[in-house]
Amino acid sequence: MASRYAVSLTPDLSALIDRSDPHDPIARQFVPDRAELDRQPQETADPIGDDANSPVEGIVHRYPDRVLLKLAHVCAVYCRFCFRREMVGPGRRRALSGAALAAALAYVRERPEIWEVILTGGDPLILSARRLHEVMAALSAIDHVKIVRIHTRVPVAAPSLITAALLRALKAPGKATYVVLHANHPRELTPATRKACARLVDAGIPMLSQSVLLRGVNDEPATLTALLRALVECRVKPYYLHHGDLAPGTSHLRTTIAEGQALVRSLHGRVSGLCQPAYVLDIPGGHGKSPIGPSYIRPASGTAGEQRFEIDDFNGRRHIYPPGSAGG
Ligand code: SF4
């Protein structure tokens, strides 16, 4: 397996594994499993279509007002379910060269419609503070870019890397920097991780989270609730709950969409609105994300000229909106 997909586990995450538990949810995310050799026909090397939307090396331009800028193709840890597992890891694609970075920045500079640049990868926060500072300074100099968003697993995988020098490097004068933390299980929010998040937020960097819905890791209400609450306690707003992508050899970790919708419905009304992420699917082929959460509202038959809806409350009871009409 190690020759097929990259394997790496930091001491921080290794220490979290309960070796007496054959179904440990941390091990399940990072330790290779023979099931990864089982590739389903619908699984593809580039399940969310990065390459189809890459006009120049390092850039993915899928939506009109934002681009991904992939600086590196290495991570602190390698997730067994990664949707870029064919692209990330030692010996996969190389980091952006100076010339390629200059061309990627020129692409952004020449397109005034680009409002947000998302640094992703690979994990941008394993780069040196000096390299990050150079990139942030270059983005700062582009007037129409207002937001720099950084996707990372580092505060979970290697919290000691969130140093004062790194925090200084993440400041882009005149821009808002957001950090989006990838975390999937409440045990990942260790005291060290919580301190790393506090350092980021106290430095004036708002934080959001993204989690992947994973069978045997976080696919039941108590675990997901504990994760989402722990994130909010760390001042990290849950942003996305991703349905598992069709990455090769990951079917043992994917739930069905019906299971995901039932899980999201179980949180509605019972867990604070602060804790509610959007349940989303990246449509295979590079067609972008769409929300796939359960629907609580549907048209109801009404009197002529009046549009009425049937809506479910968090106890599963149905109501007619506007009320007062037949059945309301
Ligand atoms: S940290 Fe992100 S890019 Fe790296 S292996 Fe995990 S999911 Fe993939």
C-alpha cells in the first residue's frame, strides 16, 4: 500500500491512536488498510476534476470569483480518503517552482474577477514562514484579491508548527486571511491543537472547519456532535461536511448520501446553529460543490393564487406555511 499511496503520521496523531482498538477512528484515517486495494469502477484519480479546471500549473479555476493556488503537494499526514491522493505525497507532483508560481500569480493578477485565493495542496502550512510570507506579500499587492483562505490540517497534525513567525507570515496587509481547519473526530481537538487554534484566532485570523463524513470515524450523531461542538468551543466555525469523494480505494470509508442526510437531520434543532456545517458533494468531473443536506420544505396544495408550503420542524412534525390555511 505504501508504494501505492503516501503514508505519514506525525507523533501528535500517532499518540492519539488507541492500539487496543481494532476500529480506532484515528488509525482508520491514517493507517493503510488492505481495503484500499479495492478500486470501484466509479472511482477516479481526479474525482473532483482539478486537472480539467487548471489553466496554468498550480491554479484551479472552477468558480468565477475564486481560484485554488496549490503551492505544495506534500502534507504533514496522509489521509487514507484524500481526494487528491493520486497527486499528493513524496515523489508525486513537485512543488511549484519560482517560475510556475510567478505564472500562477500573473494569472490571478490579470483577472479582476478573482476576489478570493485559496491556498491548498498539499498542506500550505508545512511551508516555511519565509516562503509563505513571500506568497502572502505577492497576493497583498493584487488590488482585486480581498480574501486569502488557507486549507490546512497542520493545527491537528503538528500544532507546534503554528509559531509566531508563521502567524506573522499569514498576515496579508489589506486582505482578510481565513484559515480552514480539516478535522474529522473530536479526539483530534487535543489541548495542543486547541492552543494552536487559539493562537491563530487571537492573531486576528478567523477560522472555519471542514470535515469529511467517514464510515467508522464520525458517521453517528454523538461523535459528529462532539466534533462540531469542540470546534465551536475553539472558535472554529464548522463550514463544510463533505460527502466522501470517489477517490480510488476509499469505498470502505464512504457512507451513502441517505445516511449522511439522516445524520445531518439528527443534528437539526438539537445542536446549536453555530455547530451546523453545510453537507456538500463535489460533483465528479469538476462541476463544483452542491449542498446535499435534507430538505425540510416542499410545496403544499393551496387555495387559488396563494403559494403554500409544508415544512418539517426539528421534531419531525409537519406545518403549513403560511399558517392558518387548511391543514396549518
Ligand atoms: S491533509 Fe488534505 S491534502 Fe493532505 S492527505 Fe489529508 S486530505 Fe489530502
